[in-house]
Amino acid sequence: DTAVSQTPKYLVTQMGNDKSIKCEQNLGHDTMYWYKQDSKKFLKIMFSYNNKELIINETVPNRFSPKSPDKAHLNLHINSLELGDSAVYFCASSQDSRGSTDTQYFGPGTRLTVL
Amino acid sequence: RKEVEQDPGPFNVPEGATVAFNCTYSNSASQSFFWYRQDCRKEPKLLMSVYSSGNEDGRFTAQLNRASQYISLLIRDSKLSDSATYLCVVNIRDNFNKFYFGSGTKLNVKP
């Protein structure tokens, strides 16, 4: 019944490891996003996909690679994890990436801790 | 310079109080505006969109001043359940929507 779901909810891992976070939305939306919320609670866009096509790619290390197998899924793979990657990662979706009043719906977040 | 600036608070108010939050944005090309609410360790959720003419939803009133690049949120008759962080969000659309979030203003409503 969940509109936007993410797995896992918590992820604790060692520096240097590679990990993936998965996101799925059942709202039929065309656009999906990945955001990072750091310890200061600042929510920053990382990537956005529209119908499986990458449309926003902010200045993010290339250790982060998003992948959208279909418009309902947007996964995030992170290579060679660093301490500074520790944060909460939120997936979101919206109906129309061009609509001026586009509302985003967020997943519950993945709390990543790199040791 | 951040795209969206907010007073982080916290604002500590008694139940029943009226409280106002302000937000400024730097890019005059910003096209749409929102307030989101985020509870502790939860995801952000849309509270309301903000329109040029101002809009009201129950106890919540949002105002936009494009000339001053300023957005406000007024909460009347505060409830304990209003305790949360309120995020100001602006949308700058080039070919696609790009949303910029403020760092949030924390509100604590006390009995």
C-alpha cells in the first residue's frame, strides 16, 4: 500500500565497501529523485530521472551511480563508501517533471552509516 | 550562497500560540513554492503550496512576496501535533523541475 518505498531502511557498513539502495513507487509517476540529507538536515538533490532518462545530475562523486530499470524504480549504487557518505538518503517521485506545482512524495529514507 | 535560507529555530511556543516562519530565496527565476513538514526521523511531506495571492488551509496561512523573494508560513492556535521541522522549498524550472530545500525551521509546541 506504500506509495514510495525504499530498502533497506538502515544500512551500516565499512569504509571502502560497495552498497545499493532500492526505491520503488506505485503512484504511476513519471519522475523519480534521489536526495541526500546530511547531519545538518539540509536536503540536497542528487539525481532525477524522467521515464528512465537521467535529467538532473548534480555535482555528485562518480562513486554514486543511479539506475532506473523502469519508471517505477530508481536504485542508487555507491562504490568505495567514505565516512562523508553517512547521511539519510531519500527517494521521491512526482507526476510530471515539468508541472509548475509538481508535488513530490518521499520514501521513508535510508539511514546510511559508514564506519 | 544557499538557494533557500531559513531560520533554524527552534521556536518554542505554548499550545494555542500563533507562530510565523520566514524563508528567503536567492534566485528570482524561482517559479513555484512550497512548505513541507518533516517529523523527527521521518520523510518530508507536503504541507501546502504557496501562491502569489496567499493561501490558507485551516490554521495555516502561506504568503509569497516575489519582489522581496520572501515566503512565510503562519500557524494559528498551535497544537502539540504541530511540533516538527518546516521546510521551505522553491522550484526553479529550466527544462525540468529542480527543487531546492531550506534546512528547515524546528517548531516545538509545549503544553
